[in-house]
Amino acid sequence: MSDHPGFSAIGNHVGDILGSGAVLLSILSKLLGFLGDGITYAGALAGLTWFCIQIWRSREIQHWWHNRQEVKRAKKLVRLRAREKVLVAKIEALAKVRAARVEARDLVEQARVDAALTAVHETASEIKG
């Protein structure tokens, strides 16, 4: 496609004429039988191809296609954001578990120290008494 608007419009008109002419030629040649079957089918295929291209390039189809793509992207974004929330929650949970383990180790160590001090004090009081 060219950026020149006149070229695009001329190309569309020529394509419309050729596409219509190919379909008309294939119908006439089939009805009148003056051309071979290969040319008939080739003309019909060329016309059908051109009309399919025109339908695809139409504003409505392009608008529908772009909307469909945007909906797909929006759904993917929602899935990614949900996955992100789950991962952030897992990371926070791991941080809390690590902090709790450190706190539990400190608590156990403090209990060992207190038990050892209690044992020393009790032994010392038995020796004195």
C-alpha cells in the first residue's frame, strides 16, 4: 500500500473492476463455453480473492479485529495482574516464615540459656545447703 491517497483509491477502483470482470468472465465463459475450464476457475478464484481482500480491508472488519485484539490483551493483562498478586503474597509469606524461624530460634536459645542458668543456680543452692 502506498501513502499517496490517490494511488490507493485508483488501486481500489482498478481492483474492483478487475475482480468484477474476472467473475463476470468466468460466468460468461462457463455459460457460453468459449474458454476452457481452467480459465473459468482461475477467473472465479481471482474475483473471489479480490472480494475477500476487500472485505478484510473494510472499516467494520478492521474495527472488529482491533477490538478483538484489545479484548485478548486486556484478558491477558488481568491474568498477569492476578498472577502478580499471588506471587507477591507468596513472597510476603516466605519473608514472614523466615522472620518467624529466626524468632523461634532466638526463643529456643533463650530457653536453653535460662535452663542452664536455672540448673547452675539449683546446683549451687544444693551445694550451699
